[in-house]
Amino acid sequence: MDDEALLRGRVYGADHDDPDPGPRLGHAYRELVGGPLDGLLLDVTGWDTEQLADGAALATEIGKYGAGGRAHYEPRPADPARWDWAGDTP
């Protein structure tokens, strides 16, 4: 991955073999802040206002509970483009 791609970020759920795991034109993203998925971008294209307000529980193997665990992220009130980590669940 080149420097420009690194600056654009990696999208949550992108395949590790994907030569371009960064954001795609025409998609909407939220930056994940803190926790096991810190720095990744979440593709929220097509999410409605209620879904965006709820945040997300994202599957991850690198959280507190390992395989099968989820990392919870919630919109930051002052900056809804950034979602803060709220903890892990099994």
C-alpha cells in the first residue's frame, strides 16, 4: 500500500488481500476511535439517521473477548464523523 492509501485509511471488513482496502468514491464513512478497531473507517453508506445515531457493534477477533467478540462504537456528540469505542462484549 502506498503512502497516499495509508493516509486515506483502511476500511473495516476489507479483505486482508485487497490491494486497495481504502475508502471508495461515493461511499460514506465514520472513523473509529479507540479500542481494537482504532483508526479504521466504517462504511455507513445507506444507513438511515436512526442507525447512525445508534452506532455499531462490530465483530472483531482482537477485542477483549477474542473470536466472536464485538467492539461497540458510538457517534461522538460534537463530531458525528468520528465514533468512539464504548467497550467490548462477547
